[in-house]
Amino acid sequence: MVSPRPLLTAATTVVALITLAPAPAAASPHGYRVVDLGTLSGGDGAATAMNDRGDIVGWSTVASGARHAVLWRHGVITDLGVLPGDTDSAAVDVNEFGDVAITSFGPDYLTRAVLWRDGRLRDLGTLGGENSVAIGVNDRRQVLGSSEPAGDMPHRFLWRNGVFTDLGQEYFYEFTADFNNAGDVVGGFNVPPQDYPCTCVGGLLRNGVFTQIGSEAIGINNRGQVVGAANGRAFRWQNGTLTDLGTLGGGWSRATAINDRGDVLGQSTTTGAWRPFLWRNGVMTDLTTRGVGDTDSIEDINIRGQLVGARGNRPLLFR
């Protein structure tokens, strides 16, 4: 487990939280129309994230079979490319400016965090080691990622305008999942006594201060609401209060994404299988009753309630 001290000493000040006014309550989810977004070569692809303007990012195979990061905008797919000498790339997030966070993959399993902005790829570099990985990009144009200093295990970082802020070590079995416009980071943390393989909990890292939240924390919005799982049940957390979102009839559920309205995506067991759900205004809806397939991978939701993901090897928008 991570002790609080490295988190407090390694993190530097991040920007203050921007609290969005709550959006008006929305009705229960409508039936979704499924749109195949298309790929660069007619091959495989997946959509991984979207912004509130409707920009969608992910990856698509090219004619060689390699994967390239892509942007879908107004029905047009754009190949965002790879760094010189690299072979593959994948886009993981897009902000409201259309900046795209990408990880580019090179030979010998080397990786680099990349920011695509205004038609150009920018290699963000590392904390001193060989590798870096992008996790997200917010509307402050900060990039969240991980990178190892020379001779050390990976550290979480925030990058902005060429400057790295080191958020401390990402210890064994930890993961970094998401962040918001305030720079609040959520993920999985290994806490004392750091038993092997892991005394793992969910957590929020805010201004260098760690707060435990559930068993795993996976998503956060700009209102500071966190989602994840606690003891096998999906939750939404805010200001110290954890709300159990329930299940679709089975014993298990897990929340994976949240928009700025507070709508929550996730998966839950029914009496016999896992199903994708949308939780809104206290009601959990089985999305397979709204046009989503039970094996579809649903990755993100924007403020308009649109969903993105994949069905098999095809990138999809649900609107």
C-alpha cells in the first residue's frame, strides 16, 4: 500500500476545482440508435472516449494491420498517426477543445504519451526513464499519465505546457483511471500495510491529499463526483457520502464512467449474466432494453447522454 507521505511530498499544487452548476434532471434513457463510426481501412476499431461537443476518439487498424489513433468528427474519421519510428498508437481521451491524449507504441515495447493538438502530434517526453503513457486530457489542457523516472517504478504525473508535475509513485498493482478539470485524480491505491499482492482500495488524490473511496475508483466528473465499486457494488461518491447504486437483480455491479449531469455507466449482473447499465436519478436501467447489446463494450458518456464503445471489432456511437 502507498503511505500518505510520498503522496503529500511528491504532489505539487494543482488548479482549484471548477464546480459546474447541476444540470436539469433528465428523463430515463431513451432507445438508442446505433451508428457504426467506420474505420480507416474497413478493418477493426473501437471508440474509447468522447467530449460534450460530440468529438469521438479511439483507434482503427490501417492497411498494414497496425493500430492508429483516430478522431471522428461530424462523420469524418481522421488518422492522428504515430510518432516517428513508432508502429502503433491509440487515443484515450479528448477535451472540449478537441485536444486528444494518445499513447504511441514503438519497437521494443517502448511507449510515449502524446498530445494531438491543431493537427500536430507532440511527444510529451518522460520523467527521466524510457516510457510514458497517456491516461486523459482535461479542459485545462493538462494531460494525466504515468512515467518512470530513471531507475524507478512509474509515477503518476500531470503535464501542461511542457511542465511535469510529479504526483508520486504508482506502486505495484495500483492503477490511475481518470481526472477532472481541477486535476483531481482517481484510481486504485495500495495502502498500508501494503500486503502482498496488494492492500488495494479506491481513492481520490486531490492537492496531494489521498482519500480512500470504495474498493476501486474508476471515474470522476467536474462536480467532484466519483464512481467505481465498493464490496462488489457500484457507487457514486461526493463530499464524503457514498451512494450504493444497486444492481440489475444480481449480486454484483461496477460503475465505470460518469458525466457532468451525474449519469453513471457501468455493468451489473442480472439473475444470469452481466449487462450494461445507465443509472440516472436513482434508477438503474438495463441498457439492453434500450438498444445496446449485452456484449457491447460501452466506454464513455457525454452530457447529452450519448454513448461510445464497440461491438466486436467495430467502433460505435449510441445516440
